[in-house]
Amino acid sequence: MSARAVALVGGVTTPFGVRPTTWAEMAQEIGAALFRAVPALRTEDVDSLFVGAAEPERFAFQSHVAPLVAEQMGLRPRRILQRTELACASGQSAIRSAYAAIAAGLSDVAVAVGVEKMNLPSMAEANTSMVCVMDRPWDGPGGATAPPFFAMVAQRHMREYGTTEEQLAAVSEKNHRFANANPHAQFHAKSFRREKLRGLPLVAPPLRLGDCSSMTDGAAAVVLVAEDRARAYTDTPAWIRGTGQYSDFHNLAHAGELSRWPGLTAAAGEAFRSAGVGPPDIDFAELHDCFSISEIVEYEAIGFCAPGEGGRFVEDGRSDLGGDVVVNPRGGLLGCGHPLGATGIAQAVEVHDQFARRVPAARQVPNPEWALVHNLSGSANVHSVMIYQGGRAA
Amino acid sequence: MSASEKAHRANGADAEASGSAGEPAAKPTGERPPEKRPFLLDFFPLEGEEATRLSRFYERLREGRLSTTRCRADGELHWPPRVACPRCHGEDLEWLDLPESGRIYAFSAVLGGAPLGMESDVPYAVGLIDLDGVPLRLFGRIEGRPWSALAIGDPVAVEPYDVGDGRVFYRFRALDA
Ligand SMILES: [Zn+2]
């Protein structure tokens, strides 16, 4: 059996931010938005539903969310219905699962949706939930939240390669500038010049508030179809051409040298190999900038620049419009916020909208053909990469 | 029964470590059974032998010894301690004491956004510590000095401590270089 080509034919996000709404209400909201965004989609077309949700048990006191979301969205999946959980990469996991199902002939039309509600009355409770992403009985008692881990990555990268706080701020400034052209971004219409970012309070030294993505409420959904169905839904499909994933540790004791992420090099290498392209072919990339330092390490691990050169890469504008590869034109996690399960889906929505020339001019990549999407999860424990190609429907 | 004893009993700590709370041994009759601590709101694990096959780790920690498991078949040194070897998948493991000192490989601090129960600890320093003489790098709190006075390479001592309810854990204490 040869695998079928799979197209992403449309998608949409809710506004991201601190939302006065519940987890389940956002599932209804994204369902309504999806059927508006993909007018040819009918309820009965959707044979499968994949729900990316990282911690609904903790954030919404709710398990068994796949049928809950199906009901909230008004769907009745008859082939595959499941939740995918991979912490911060739960959304991309939903897309990868839908892709695998369609490629194998087990589904023809699937929806991948991500929902996360992270802002709770007690943020200490939300922070507790984030620690549960770690190896909880070993790393939890030390108070291992995400910021100090990525702060240690930054500390080692600075020590080994001379990366500066100014270069970290350059990542955040770029992504916030793109977010200003994204009405659904948590930090839409907020100015973050480099000087202002450098003056924000430290969260986990050397990382300041502007170096960290936020606790965010939001949802996003995409429609994936078999190659022969693409034309029924869009003239501008995003074709999934390659994918790769790699995990080499979980407990913080096994994080290795911190300043390099060989797991990402492996995941991206597999994605490039399966797509038949390499780093110079990529026109734009949605990278997992949960922290500013993450994006710098990711340039290097994916191969957009050499190890140690990530700081200069962003400082010289090589990841901006007009550079080698436009990184995070959506606004990134730094500018859009990071509703865990929705993030990977929202990145894929951006890929589709960029190929369709449907984003505001201030963040439109000129004539894009190839896009790369990366999610990491936890303490960079797992790296998940997908490569898309724009083009006409078959 | 004191609150700490109550939590201690609920968490099933062993007989050796309990019983020194300085309260009368005789218990009033008709007392309600102790309520269980809400485990899902607490980072510290259940340490007793009815809860974990690694209870010896905590018993030894209570004696001041940080230890881990080593595989008898292939010599693989584990961290954290395990019940099965990830390398050969054998289950014949032995306990081994670890060095009581190490050096800071990387560190940061939590200056905000602390989880439940740790809000009053802020600011607290954390780090990855290379233990002396073994190829293990452990994560944990660093006490004894503010984060701004720490440096990569600084020596630290392993410090077992009482969590406050009869359970134990480990952290690191910065030493003079
Ligand atoms: Zn072994």
C-alpha cells in the first residue's frame, strides 16, 4: 500500500489571550469559526477528529475530552476519535495523527483541533500544573517550572558562544512586531521595542518577562483531507511533504549540554529527508519560541545557521522578512501566547494562510513555497517537525 | 495527633522514622481515622514501602545518604533510581551511595510564577549539579547563597532535608569556593 498525499485545506484560530470563557465554550467557538472559515466543509464530511489538549484534567478538571469536543463542535466522527497529549506539542500531535490516518487510508477528511484554558483564578495552581509536565516526583520538589530550565539553556549558550541579552531581546522584538499584525495574538497592538524588553523584570535570570511566552487561553482547528478531496475545499492547499520526531530524555538530569539540541537536529533531519528538501529551501518557519533562547538554539539545530551563530543570525535580520528564512511571521509563542494544545494547530493555520496570501502585508512572506513547523514539548524533551509545500490542488 | 504526624501517617512513612514527635503514645479512643493528604496537589512523592518500590532511597536519605541504583548485569548507573535497567532491561539492581559533593553546571532562579506551596520560597535558586566522581548531573534547589552570588563551577554539598511532615528530600548547599 502506498501512502496517499495529504493536504491541509483550511483552518482558523480563536483570539488568544486571557479569555473570560470556559474550556468547553472555546471548543464550541472554534467549531463555529472552522465551518465559517472552510465554507465547503459539511458536518457529515468529517469522518475523524483528533483533539490536542495538554492538561484539561488540571486546567479544566475534565477528562475524556475527545467526545466532549466532538459534541461541542457538532461533529459525529465515525472512523477515528482520539485525544493526543504531548504537552506543548499536543496540537502538532493531533495533526500528525490525522496525517497518518489519511495517508494510510483510514480517514478521508479529518479535523485536528487544539484547546487549552490556562488562566485560572490561582496562577499558583496553573504553575503547579506546568510542573507536572516534568518528571514530577524527582524534578517537582525542586520547583522546576519551565522558565529556570530555559534560563539555564540561555546561561550555557551565552557562556559557550557569547550570545547576549541583546540578541535574546532581538528575537522577542521581531516576534512581537509580527504579532502586532495578527489580530488574534495575545499581545496584538502592544509595542515591545528592544530597549523596553531589556528593562522588563527578570523572571528566571537571565530571562526577563519579554523572553517568556505566556499562559494563554485559546483554540485552533484545521481540516486535513486525502489528495483527491483537496480541490473540493480550497484552491490553496498546504501539502504535508515530510515529518520527523525525536525524543532523547525526560528527567532534567538527562538534558545533556543544554546549549545544543541534538534531538531537534534528528527530528528536522528526518523531516527534510522525507520531504526531499533542506534548510536553504525553507521560505518561512514556525518555530517553538516558548522562550527567546529557544528560537536561537532552534536556528542552529535545524541548520539555518551553524552552531553558536544563532544570536548573530537574528541580530543580522536573517530570520526576518528579507532574510534567509522568515521565522515566526505569525508572531510566535512570544507574541501570540502559548495555549499548549492549540499552539501547534495555530502554527499550521499560519502555514495555510501564508500560502493563500491571506495574512496582513506586514507579515506576509513573499511567494512562499516551503514551510517548516517545529514544536518542542516539556524541557525540550521531544521535538516534532513538519514540512509543508504550497501549491495548487490536484 | 499533630498535623505533621497525621500527614506522616497518611503518607505511610515507615516505623523507624516515625514515633519521635514528643507526644503521648496513648491516643484518645473514638478518634476519626486520619484524612489522606491530597496527593495530587503535592510534588513530594509518597515515600513508604506500601507506595513505592524505591522506599529504600528515602530510608537512606533519612540516614543522610543520597543513593541510587546500579545494574548488577551491566554496571549501568541510574538516575533517578529505578526498578528496571533501561539499558539491558534486567531487574537485578543494587543500591549505591553517591558522592556528597558536586559543582554547578548551570543555574537560575525562580523570581516569580512559583507553584502552590512554594510561593513563599521565592526567590529560590535551582541548578544542575555535576556530582564529583560519577557521570551524573542532578537537578535541585541550591540553598545557602542568593542566586546572584552563585557562579558556574561553584562547589556544593548534597543536603538531605526533612520536608516538614516526616517525608525527606534532597537539595544542594553552596560552599565557599
Ligand atoms: Zn542493565
